[in-house]
Amino acid sequence: MKNLIKLFSVTVAAGFILASCEGPMGPAGKDGTNGTDANETCKQCHNGTVVESKAVEYSLSKHHTGEAEAEEAGNTGCAPCHSSEGFKFVCSNNIPSTFTLNSSTGKYGNDYATDASHAIGEFECNTCHSSLHTSYTETDFFPLTTTAAVPMTMWAGAKTINLTQDNGKSNLCIKCHQPRPFTKSNTDGNVIDYASLISNKTAIFYDSTTANMANNVLKVGYRTHTHYGTVGAICAGVGGIEFPGAASYTSSEHATVASCTDCHMADVSGKAGGHTFSAIGNFNGCNVTGCHANNPVTSSTPDKWTLPRNQIKTLLATLAGKLKQGGVEIMNKNGDATSNLWYGITTNNYDGYLNVFDPVNNPNGPTYNTSSFQNPTTTGWTSAQKATNAALPKLTLKNIQMGAIINFQLCLREYSLGIHNLNYSYALLQNTIDALTAAGF
């Protein structure tokens, strides 16, 4: 019912827009005929094959049906990706992904944020199509809000994603669909030193048994993760923790030939394609001239789909099996198809979170959650929940393990099991597994 109401609202809104375009008839021309009726211009876009059809497709999109824009309204740090006005604000003001030291607090803050007045808004047509209703012709669909190279927030702008194919359209998507930074909680709140996870593998990253929590780089909890949009990093082949190894950190052809729109906005098939932005079960974008038309890809094609995905699935399971403490896996499993966005991607239904106690999200978590006493967001825990947590085994992580966790999350949460960029996904997972093996894990 909720989606039906939203679809009805979109349709009605489109009707209002069309009606509003029709102004008073123009003045008589010199030859005595009337001026041009604005309604004819509106019809170029507001018809059954353009705006109306896109609105129907968009009604199925998670950008439309999701509720994050309401949940994160007012949150200036989340709004750049979870609200329309926040996204347009960071694009139009070229907000950097850097971290800046606050001299008063001695702490670094993430510059990639909007202001309070722009931390709001559902995603609409003009979120991406910034020039709508300027000339009132089909040319208004372009330019897009941004196609510029994307400095990675995970790396505080030190690394950049730039997919130039198809006039850089993919950069519009990657502006949001990129991993988020891990920040130090032991000192100044700046981005952690990712390079040290490789160069100093055996150093302690986190030890919940220590009496002085300030010695930990980052206080680990259930939600210690890359966030969700890791696909941008994988597509571009940049941003992972690149442990040296036999596998080369190259990229598949998709990284330079295919764009996000090629596959995710292909001709509609079922609930996928077009402005649904989904590619699930839709291979129309693969089987086009110049790509796989001569050897069409299907859900059972061995060399292009089945085998590579099974290869990455096996590597994810192997890596998770090496991330253990006391025989307990560190990576969380979630068999609930509703709450686990990655349900069915792996045999064990990993979700990328850590297998750490959390009274709401992971009440059966087997390891101690430091954040119950240090993190203000968990001050609402009851005495019984704190007691349960305090009795659990303490977790210790070395740098190499933290790097492995990040790579696991990157490769799981890009969702395609390597199809976006098989070479890079394989190298990240295989070299991480080999590094852990060499370190005795």
C-alpha cells in the first residue's frame, strides 16, 4: 500500500507539473496568429514514453522506496548521500573529503558534510538532473549534477576515483556509492593510517583486555565497518588494503569500458533496468554490441557469471574462516533475509558487521563490545545488557586482521561477487588470505 501511494503521488505530481507549464496564450504575432503554447514544449518530456515511464520505473528504485532520507534528516554528516538537498549542496559547493583539525578540541573533523538547512529531502529527478526546467526541452536532462572525479572519503581525499567512460556518468553514482572512513578513537579522530596495516602487520590495532583503552587505534564494536557503498572502490580498483602478494592489483575491462548506467539502467526487464537502477536478473546491459553480444551472458553462463562468482564466494568464505578468535568467527552471520542486505551472497550469509555483542542488532554476539562504556550512542544500554557484555570474552585484533576485515567488507558489500571488477576483487581477497596464512592465522 505504501509503495502504491508513493507511485500515485509521483503520477499526480507529474500531472501538476504538466498543468503548471501551461500558461496564458502568447500574444498575437505580426502575422495575426497566436504565439506558441508552452504546453507543447512540456509535452516533449511529459509524455508516456519519457517522464511518465521513468516515474513508473523509479517507483521500484530503492532510491525512492528507501527510508534513509527520513532517518538521516538533520544529520549533516550523513545527508550528503542520504538526502537530495545535502547531495546537491556538497556538489555545488565542491565540499572536500578532507579532515581538518579543530584547534579548540584537538580533534579532527570530517569536512565532507552539509549544513543544517540542507540536511533534508527525498531523492527526486533534480537530484541528479540539475538542469531540469531551464529550457523546458529534452536537453534539460543534461548536464548531470556532477560527473567530476570523486575524492574518496575513506582516504580523506588522498585517493581518487575517476571513471571517465560514458562521459564520467559513473562518477555521479560513485559520489555516494563509496566506502566511508575509519577514524582513530584513541587520539585525534583523524583517519586511521591504512598503510600501517600493511607495513606493521603484527602491531596491536585493538585490545579490549587492556586497562587503558586509549592505547587502541579504534574502539571496535558491532558496526565497525566500511558502511555500505563499497562498489565505487571495487569498480575503480582503488582504495582497498593492498597487501603484497602473487595476485596483481589490476582491473578488469569493466573498470574502463562499462559504466554504471550501461548495466544498471539497461533496457527494462521485470523489476530491473532503466530508472529502477537495479541490475538484478537483467543481462540486457551485458549483451550489447561491443560487449557480450556474440557470447550472451545469462545467469548460468560459466565463464562470465557462474564460475567467477563462485570463485569470489569461495575466497570470502576462506578469508572469514581465517578471521577467528578462540574458534569463533569475527565476521558476523545473519540468516534473516530482511535485515541482511547481502543474504544469499555467501553460503554463511555474512553481512559485513563484526560478530560483537550488541543488545539490539546482535544480542547473541559472543565477544565483548568496548563501545558500551566509551561510546555515547550506547549509554541507553540497561544494567543487565552491560553485565552480559562485560562477561563476554575480550577481542584482540592485529593490524593485519583489521586490514583483512576491511577487504572482506569491501568485497562482500559490492554485492556482485566480483562481476564489477573481478581482477581487483580476486587480488584483494587472495593476497589477504596469503598474508594471514604467512602471519600464522
